[in-house]
Amino acid sequence: MPTETILIADDDASMRAMLREFLADEGYETIEVETGSAVESAISEQNPALVLMDIRLPDKSGLDVLKELKGPQKPVIVMTAFGGSGVAIEAMRLGAYDYITKPFDLDDVSQVLKRYFDHRQLTQHVAELSEAITRNDPSDPLVGNSPAMQEVYKQIGRVAASDATVLITGETGTGKELIASILHRTSRYSRGRLVKVNCAALPESLLESELFGHEKGAFTGAVAQRKGRFELADKGTIFLDEIGEMTLATQKKLLRVLQEREFERVGGQLTVKVDTRVIAATNKILTQEVEAGRFREDLYYRLNVIDIYLPPLREREGDIPLLVEALIDRHRSNPGTTPIRISQGALEKLETYSWPGNVRELENVVQRALVLAQGGVISEQHISFAGTDGRRLIDIGERVRRGVDLPEMLADIERTAIEEALDIAGGDRKEAASLLTISLTEFNKRAKTFDL
């Protein structure tokens, strides 16, 4: 890594000498100037990584220098003997990174410098990450400039290069699987496979075999040895979706894998070791599941090393227009033809909806509108939401007054719930089952009952 250069701006020769020697010991190169005008020249000509500048210089104040430097935040740390006078606050307002009050301890200088360079590295990493996301898969609907999504981007940037286990939380349809994919391809495990497991879609009798594999003859139907998902994800990433649906028995076995990075296949005695990055996701509040005795507390802490919370769409103010534009581009039937536009009225209708199905529901609504608009302008009449147009609403009070028996009402409610879940999930039965917090097997069984 190249040596960073720091510009020292102070008219006190003894102060410059002290900082020069200290910074040299810390591994930095230095440039020294005595005036404000010289600061601007040195920045222009020698491009130092950081400036340590006294607030009082012979020809002009450090505040004047800050005003003349370009950029919202300058790589400048102000040194002042008047920290409580408002001068330091004004320096921060003008874009200085930080300030140090004289007289100062050199350890304080070291900490401020480290904080700045760590901050710069993080900022660069987030920028590179954003570029990598777009470069690797421009169809990814990870779109949004809202403060809530900016925080998500920062968290991804912080943990992408780490080996730490990540727990992604958020409502169904917010994009947890997408975040897992991005974390995988921006990590050191990207050369390996990303193996996805939906814990809600597999019954307990199969989940252990799916995760850890089995030996030939381990159970009826085990006609050959089979590697599990953890083994397939060796040197890669395993994504455990809907981890909150895992039974306590399987949770115990998963805990050992997270602790020891080893396991035995079902029916086997040979210990299999793996180097796998674990990412889990859930739409449940696991702390509540722990309190209710449905989720192991020790496993929760093992999984929740890093927590990335994906906000629901209703909390992402200003992101809907950006998402709609991206989804229109993604789903237009004939790319390159006459641009499909959306009217302001249609956009306002989308912005005032509560989006219980989040981005997945928005995508479903946009796809439907594209079909209805037939390549023209999407207007309000092309925007419809599941269950809000009167086709599926059930008036319980009216049915009670008409004497409809309870089993029939409950059956109608169940059928409507299944239809709504399928509509919101865009026909994806696995996601529809997740919305109703039942297993895929149970969902298919109930859907078959209603001939859906």
C-alpha cells in the first residue's frame, strides 16, 4: 500500500517539527507550509491525502481556506486553540472532516487520522460495491436513494469482504435473497457456489438430509451417498432462507456446523469439514421466537453476527418512481421500441399504496400494467392492487346476517387468502406459502382442496 502524504499547515516551526517527526514514525510522508495561500497551492500541485491545518495562519484564516476549497467535505483536520468559541463548529460547517483542540495529545492525532483513512476506505469500498452490483447484473432491482436504502448499502459495503455470518431481516418481498446474492459475489467466497435453501419449503424429515447429505442406506430410499447443501457450498456461500421455520432439532445440528465448521452425513460416521460463508434470512422477529421457545438463543447469536435490515417499501420514501422506472425497463416486452411511460396520476396512485407485498408486489403490479397498457402510457386505470378492487373482498357481517355457516365462511376466507398470496407473489407458490407462514407442502395441500 503506498505511503499517504499529509500536508502540515502551521506558522509555528516547532509545531511543524513535532508533527513531522510523529507522522514519520506513524508511516506518513509530510509536506510543510506556513500560509493559507501555500495550502491551496500545495493541494493543487502535490495532492496530499489529508491536511492538518491551523485555524490561524499569517495571511488568511483557515476558515477562508476552507471556503475556497472545492467539494462538500474536504480532507482537512483543523487545529485550533479555540474549540469552544464556535470557530471549530464553523470549520465543520464549511466541510472540514474534524478538528483537534490545542494543546493536544499525539495519540489523539493518531486516532483522528486512523478514523479518516478508515472512513475514506469504507466510502471507496461502497462506491466500488455499487459499481460491481451494476456491472455484474444490471437487472438486479436493488434500486433506491432513500435514507433507509443508503444505510443498507453502507452495511453491505462494511460486511461484503468479511467472513462473518450475516442475518438478513425484513418483511417478505423486500429483497433478502437479492442481498444474499450481492454479498456472495462481492466476497472472497465468490469463486465458490451460492447454494440456496428455503427452510420453509422442506419438511423436517428431509431438511437434515438436504443440509448435511446422507450415506447409502441411511433410510428407505437412500440408494446412494448424497452430498448435502453445506458440502456443495464448500468454499462458497450457503443462504438459509426463512431460517425461523427450522425446527429445534435441526437448529441444534446447525449450531454445531456454525461453531465447528464440521458435521456428519445422515447415517454416516465420517466427519466432513467445510469452509462456507453462512447467510440467513427471516421475515420473523427472532427475538420473539426465542422468547416463545421456538428458536434457540445460542443459534440466534451465532447467526446474528451482522444484521442487515431491509426496510419495507412503505418506509422507502421517494424510491417508488426509481423502482417503477427500473421495473418498466426490465419487463418491457420489446426492448428498444417506443419507450413506455407512466402518467403522473398512475405514479401517485402507486406512491400512496401501502405495499404489503413490498417490492415483489410492486413488480407484479408493474408487469400487469405493462400488459394492459400495450406499449403506450401506463395510466391510473392500468394500476390495480390485489384484493382492493372488490373482486375478492369478503363481507363477514353480511354473511352472518344471511346465516352462512361458519365452516363455509372459513373456507371462503382461506381460499381468498391463498389467492391473494399467489397474486402478491406473482404466482410463486413458495413465496405465497412464506407470506402465509406455512410450509410449501401445506400450501399445496390447501390449494389443491380449492382446485387452485
